[in-house]
Amino acid sequence: MRTVVRIILPYTVFICYVRNLYDSICDYISREWIGSRLNSVRSFATNHDIDEKTARRILDWKKKSFKITIYTLEKICLSRDITLEEFFKLIKR
């Protein structure tokens, strides 16, 4: 039984870290780039070449758990002329 605990524990810590990373990413994008107006969600999605539904999911990340993909994050960063590395420096991760 102890060996099972030793195997599961590192995965649990990793999952918690990744979830916090998703939360940090969505929080930053929704707070700093999308805003709270309905019209800005549509314009954000259009300007960043992502689906409007994805932009709404990023905005509502607190209500429903949302895991943004690296592909979507890269599209947003490319539209803003920043690298993924610069983005992670912005969110301090």
C-alpha cells in the first residue's frame, strides 16, 4: 500500500501545478486582454484568430474549468507579436 502512495503523490502534485498554470493563463488573458464587455469578446476572438466560443471559455474560466491549448495560446501570442516565453514572463510563471 505504501508504494502506491509514493507513486500517486508526484502525479497529484503535477496535476495541481498544471491546473494552477491553466488558471494563471486564463486569468491573465481575461483580465488584461479581453475585459468584461460582451463586444470585446467578439473583437478579441476576431483579432486573435480564435473561435468566439474559445474566447468566452477563457473569460468564464472561474465558472467552468477550461484548459487552454498551447496551439490557442500560440495563436493569441502571435497576434500580439510576442513569444510564448514573453507571455510566461508576463504572467510570472
